[in-house]
Amino acid sequence: MCNSLKIKILALITVILVVIISTVAYQNYRQQKEMLHEIANRNTSVLIETIKSSVANAMLSGRSDEVAAIFARIKSREFVNSIRIVNESGKILNSADREEIGSTLPELGRQQLPTRNLSVLPEDGVFLSYARIFNAPQCYKCHPASKETLGLLEIKLSLGYMNGFITRERNIAVVSAIMLVLLTVATIFVFLVIYVERPIRKLVRSMEKVEHGEFDQEISLTSSHEMYTLGNSFNHMVGTIANLMEATVNHERELARAQEKLEHHRETHQMNGRLEEQIREIENLNITLEERIEEIEEANYKIADLAGELEDKNTNLEKAVAKLSTLNRLGLAINSTIEVEDLYQLVVKTTMDTLQAQVGYIVLYDAEHGELRITNLIGYRDPNSQYLRVPMKPSSVSSWVIQNSKPLLITDIALTPEFDRVSPLGFERKTLICAPLMVKDEIIGTLTVVNKLNNTVYNHEELELLSTIAAQASIAMKNAMLYDEQQKTYLNTIQALVSAIEASDSYTRGHSERVTRFSLALARKLELPANRLKVIERAAILHDIGKIGIDLSLLHKEDALTSEDVAELQQHPSIGMKILEPIEFLHDVRLCIGQHHERYDGKGYPNRLTGQELLLESRILAIADSFDAMTSDRPYRTALKLEVAIQELAENAGTQFDPELVPIFIKLLKTPNFLPHREEQQGLHVVPASQKSSSNAPHSCIAQ
């Protein structure tokens, strides 16, 4: 317990407080004592002047016997020990004690008589004051004028009452200091227990459980920001340890399988035989090595000459370490990116920064058509330009690298006339490096950097660095392509299901394509980023996939829908979310599909979300879906005219639809050529009022 951090902190704080408060109290005590002594000195001075004035008046009036009476009255005060007048030789001329008059002070007293006014404080707590009584003209009748001083007025005052006051103040200061120290220590103790000791004990208990193999620990420390950070770090550490343990077990299993295979392999026996032969050779070499030790000793002097070369190599090694560090950071960045286009952009940008290039780009090899596609050109014209296709030809650097499957360094293009000096993209090349992008034996394309920023030339070290970068990028690019193909496969499969649903119903055929076009047009008008455009495109294509779980007879029903029919139809957003739940990368798409029948005022389905609780993409999709439903024929009604559908959108803005999006979509609808069959749609008749009343689903809110 004595080794506890809490006890150490409290002890240290207690010592510091005791030292500080004791020092302050002591200084305050000394200050009060000096102040009281000063007050005593001033009071004594006033008393002396009063006595001198009284004595002078008595002497002038011829009543010298009153002086002793005056002294006696003053001495009656409890703090006055003695009062008397003595001459320079120590004779007592007058005194409050009449028996002393005429006697002589002791020898010690005469030696200490001052020649001027003086106040002293002896060690025994008695305040002693001497004041000279000067001769004046009014005294010449009794004393000769040549005598300057008539005597010394001596007063002894007791400071016992003041010392009692000082002692009381000192005791109060000590008690206050002790209480302050105890209160401060108690406060700090409570603080340490609540904000330090309890979280640490909780953390220690979790660590003990981790030591026993319980890796499902998760701790929440909220006493302070530091403890919160410590708790999160602990949770992350436990998760990492659990993953490492699982990975280690898997690796050990794989290693065991490999060792079993290795034990039964024929080459093991052959290698053992070769190893025995090599051991014999090593023994012979050892004999030879002993014979040549003397020769090595003679060559030691050459080591000194090689020291300079070693320093140069160390410098080169430091450069290599710096490049490897850069390469490692680059590899981490590349492997953390999945999107193909983002990966291309990252590879080119980071490669250019690493090799200080003016221009960089990726060339993708199309083996089927025998041509090259240049993408992500940075440093010349528009870096976001579309793919540029160029044919394979002998004078092309990328063609040479692809055909030979190895990198190419051109320090000076003028020395290699077999290659084009000017790129097909239009810029002049002076020095360049081109490395193949390969996964196993498959050529994906090439990675090229052209012309250095400092106008120097590329060297073999930079060629090796680019080759290494290309090797890392190739794997990441291949993985990104496979990931992209996997996404497309998922989407194509699901879209085929949607198409199958629409194919079975002539009324909804082409509905998803039209909703997709309307949604994308509105999203582009709002200048949504590319990743959100992809979300809304996928959501628009798949928004009715939940109808797989709806009875076809209900979807084709021409009679008025019952409340049970409407309730069943309203399940299709939730069914669609469940269908897409296993597909991780469609998370936002699932949310959008689940919300596309919610209303802005919170009266939609299935979750009755309102306003800003809805995704922007789902609000866009709701407008596009409702508009296409209103302008399309359905089993229970015919399509509305364009003007009527626009009026429906405007009237429901702020209730069913987002009021900020509806005006923008209406403006798009009125754009020339936005609707390819606008004339035909304008010819659609309006549903009669009788038909409207017979259906229990309004135009813009109809279950689709």
C-alpha cells in the first residue's frame, strides 16, 4: 500500500502545502510581532513626551515633589515596571519608588546608560526606553546654564500582554494552516479516487480478464478526456490482440500442413544428402581458411583505404532507407484504396511526388483490341480527361515495355531515336521511366513518369524505385478491378431480377430506367459528388426489388385496393432492404431504397421519417419515382398529362416532397428535349374525378 501512486501524490502535496503554509504563517507571525513592537515604541515615545511635559510644568511651578507622585501614578499601570530620572553618573534623581531617590544605579546599569534617546527590547520581554531631559532657560534659576542635560528619563514597560496577543494569533494561524492542509488533501484525495483510481482499477480488472484469454472486453472510461482516450486505446489493443491471435492460430495450422507435406517430399532426402556433402566441403574450407588467416592479416592495412568508400556507401544506404520509407508509406496509401479511379489518381500523384516528375500517367493495355488507353494524365492539360486510345506501335515506349515485360529507363530521348520524342498526348519527352504493371504473368498496363522538375535526368536507382512502386500498384489495381467486377456482378444479378419483375408487367416495363434517368438528372443539377451519384443510380435501378416478395396478382389488380392490399404493398421497401442486407457495399443504397416512400412531413412508410432525417438521395428518388408513376399507365388508372403531374408535384411540395427539390425538378421537366416523348405524354388524358374517388391511392402517393 505504501507504494501506491495515490499515497505518493497525497504525501508530496501535503509536504508542499505544509512547507508553503508554514512559511507564510511564520512570516505573518514575524510581521505581526514587529508591528506590535513598533506600536509599543510609538506609545512609549508619546508617554515619555507626556511625562517630560508634566515634569517641566511641575518644576516651573516649584512643585518638585509632584514629580514623584506623577511617576507613582504612571507606575500604577500594570504594564509599567519602573519609571525614574537618573543623571549621567547613574544617580537616581527622582523615581516612582521614593526609596530609590538618591541611590546609585548598579555598576552594570551605569555602563549601559546611553548618551542619547534610545529604546531597546531586552531578551526578558521588557521594553526599556531612555529620553534625555535638556536644560532650558526656564530651568536656569535652579540649574546652571552651562549644563546641557539635566538627566535621563528611564521607563521600563512590560510587553507580556502583547506577547499573549501574539501567541493567540500564532495559535490561530497554526490551526488555520492545519485545517487548510487537511481540507486540501481531502479534496485532492476525493479527486484522485473518482477521476484516477476508479478508472485505473476498472482498466486493471479488464486487463486481468484479457490475461486469462477473455478478449471480448470493452471498457468505457468517461471521467476525463485522457481516460476516455486510454479506454479507446485499450479496446483497440484488445481487438488487435484478438485478431493477431486468430491470425497466428491460422498461420500455425497452415505451417503444420506445410511441414507435413515437407516431411513426405522426396527432395527432403536429396537435400539431406547434399547437406552432408556440403558439411564435408565446409570442413575442408575451414582447413583452408586457417591457412589463409595470415594472408588476411596482411591485407588488413587495405581496410583503411576502403574506409572512405564505406562512408560513401553509408550515404547511399541512408538514401536507400529514405526511399524504402517513402515506398512503405506509398504502399500503405495504395492498399487502402478500393475504388479504381481513385486508385489510379493516387498512384500517379504519389509517384510523381516521389520521383519529382513533371508529367505522369497510367497506360492500360487492351489485349483484345491490341491498343493502349491512357488515363489519369497529371501535369499536362486536364488531369481528369477521359481515356485516350492509341494503337500499339514500335516507337511507343509503353508498347515496348508491354511486349518485353520489363521496365525501361531513357535518360535522354535524343539518344534513343527509335522512340517518339513527342508523346501522342502532345508534350515533349526529354527523360522518362516506364515500368510494367503486372500481376504474375498478366500485363495490366504501364506506369510512366516524364521529365524531372529540376530538369535533371532519371537514373537506375529511380528506375528500381518506380519498378517497385509499379509492382505494389499492380496488385492493388488488380484487387480494385476484381472488387469493381464483383460489384458489377452483384448489381447485374439484382438488376436482372428487377428486369424480370418489370417484364412480367407491361405497365411497369422501363420504370426503373426512367426513374434512374430522372434521379440522375436532378442529382447532377444539385452537383452531387461522383460517389453519391453512384449511390442514387444504384438505388433508382433497384428501388422496386422488394416487389419480388409481393403477390403478382396484387401488383396487377385493377379493382380498388383494400386497406390490407395497401398494407402489403407498403412492405416492399422493407423487403428490398432485407434482400440487399448481405451486400456490404450497398449500405447507403439500402437506406435510400428503404426511404423512397417516406414523406417529407413524416406521414410516409415504413418508418414515418421526417424532413432532414431522410437521405438527400432518397428525397430525390421519391420525386422521380412518383413523377414516373403519375405519367405512366397503371392497372387501376391511365397516365396523367405532364401539366397535371407537374401540378401534383407542386401541390405536394412541403408535405410529401422536399420543397427545395421540387422547383428544381419542375424546371428540369420544362427543359427542351428532357422528356423524349413529351408530346405523347402531353396527350395523356387526365383521370376523371370518378376514377380518382374509386381508387384509395392518390396519384403522387400511389404504391408502385
